[in-house]
Amino acid sequence: MSKTASGQPVWNGRPRGERVSIVMPTHNRAHLIGESIASALGQSHAPHEVIVVDDGSSDATPEVVRAIGAPVSYLRQEKAGKSAAMNRGIAAATGDLLLVLDDDDLLPEGALAAHVAALREAPGSGFSYGRFARFTGPGEAAPMSTDFEPLPEPGARRLLVQLMQCCFLPNPAWMVRREVQLAAGPYRTDLPRGQDYEMILRIARGAPGVFAGAVTLYQRKHVAARVTTSGTVVAKDTVAGWIEAERAIFAEIDDRWEDADFAPFDDAAAGAEAERLAVLTRAVILFMRKVHERAERHLARYAALLGDAPPTARELAIAGELLGARYGIGEILDSSHDPAPLAALGLPLPLRRAMARQLVWRMRETVGSGRWGDALRLLIWARRALGSAALLGAASGRLERYARLPRTTSAITAS
């Protein structure tokens, strides 16, 4: 151990608090893992260590990894699944900061430096996160990718709530302080999908995050096999599989988390509106994740809290996201969702009108693509669940807002 000029302790050339351990779970990726490791070793902020945990590969993965040498270490286990491999690697890591890198993904050269700088400047943050771009094919295609995952506007809502609304952070897009990771606990070994999503929700619940201000990941997209304690699952990027995984995750969250975890704004003072906003946000998120019965129970709680009071502008904004599910509203299109529980709540017209907002563009999309049956089912559901007045009000409101738009508009994302 040595010290910097300011007296800060240094281990292996890095100040304490800035040693990065990269954990890389792998299974039968001998043809790709070399690229991933090279991207980790080529960082402008060199990693303290790269720990590869081989989950029972039967190909040449051991030879590829062992040929690289320090600071890459190789651990092997009998096939137990990706989560078990990640847990083992985290347990073996000695760095102050942890990043889990998938064995087919790549880190841009400045990824670790961006994370470390963000955490250095925000010492109260438990993790940092960046943008990522998807790519297919060989690694040299990654820097040319324009398939960026949009990030929500920083500070518009609490980061935890934004993450519950949309999973915009896969595992390698964030870096976490070691103590925060250990406090969050191990990755779940029973989930075929969504292990990293469930983990980042736990991490964000326990500690604030900071935006690293850069692209920190190139994510390779392809079909692969995933192994859990329940067996092997072919991981095709299907909507149905993700819906089921996230439905299970959010049902458990609803069992264990408090209303305060769903409070959408950092600046909300305690009071009647803050309580209503948390309950309403909880209901909307569960509805978006297709946990409908629980969502409707929380909407009933919200209605009781609201009473005869008019909903505030922030409540209307939250309600407007009810039908904004990332994976669509197939349960409405195929008529499998019963609109009666929503109708029975007796919600005030302004709130129902807000809830109907997203139906308007969905209706336009179905008509524009010639799906007249879907358009009719949407119309019937909206009338039964929210009422004709709400749907007509939402449509007229959107037309009014469209007329006020400037000729040139641009999307606002974190960058």
C-alpha cells in the first residue's frame, strides 16, 4: 500500500474507493468472451480485477480465459445458472466498486472512468449508470450502433419510480459500490429472466443513483439459453416471457414494499397529496406490469383517499400513464381484461380522462395499420372501463395540444 500526494491510500495503483472489480458470468461463449474481456482490459481506468465465473462450459471457454492471464482470474462451477455465477463472482471480488459484464457485451473505452468520476463527484450515491446502445454481429459494429435505449429525464421523477415504470438499465450499464451491493443481497437464482432488473430495483430502493453522463455499454442482441435452479430456458426475446417475469417480480414487490417506495417525487412534502400520489403511482405501475387485480385494489385505496377532492395536476400526470405498458396492452386487445373493476371505482371524470390519453394514439395506430378489430375492442373496453365522456375528452385534449405544438419538436432524453 502507498499513498497519494494528498495522503489518500492507494491499492494496486488506484485510490481506495476507486478499485473496480468486473464480474463476468459465462457459459459456452468461447467465441465471444475474448472480445468482452478485451473491452474490460482496454479501459482508460484500468480494472482492479476481472473475475470470470464459468457456469459449467463444455466448449473452449476455460482455455480462452486462462490464456489471458492477470488481472483476469478464472473460477469454475457446475452448471447452476447465471445468477449463481454472478453471486459467486461478487463474493470473490475485492474491489470497492462492482460491475457485472455479460460475456457477449462490450464496454466503451471510457466506461469505467465515467462511472468512477460520477461516483467520486456524488459520494452520497450508491451506484452510477449510463446509456447503452444495442448492436448485432461482430464487436466492431458496436461503436456504429444507433440503437440507443432512451433514458428518462433526470430528476423528473425519483429514479426508483422511473425504473419501476421502465427497465432502462441492464446489468452492465451500472456500477455499484461494494457495500451497497452486499446490502441489497444476492441475485435471485429462480428467475429465468429479469434477474438484473429485480436487482437494480433493490439497489435503487436502498441507495440513490447518479447518471454517469456517457454511453457505458454496448449490448449485443441475439438468442441464447439461460439456466436457473428450475432448469434451462431458451431466452428468445419474446414479449410473453418478459411479461410473466416482470409480473412475478412486481407481485412480490407489492407484497414487501411500502407506499413510500412508490412516492414519485423527491420534493413532495408530507401531506394528503403526497399520500395519494404514492398510492396512485403504485396502482399505475402495477397496472403497467399487468398485475391488474392488485392495481385495481390500490386504485380503490386511492379513490377513498381522494374522496370529493379534485385530483391535482401531478395526479392527473401519473394517471395518464396507466395504459403506457412497454409491452403493449394485449390483454385489452384480446378482451381478456375485464373493464368492470375499473368502472366500479367511480373515479372522477378528469382522472378517467387522463387515464384514456394513451388510448387515443393506440387507437390511431391500430386503425392506421388496418387492425379494425383491435380498434373496435379498444373502443369497447374504453367505454366500459372509463366511460365515453372520458375517451372523447382525452381525444379532444390531444387534438387541442397537437394544434399548439411548434412546427419543429425534438425528444428530450438524458444525454
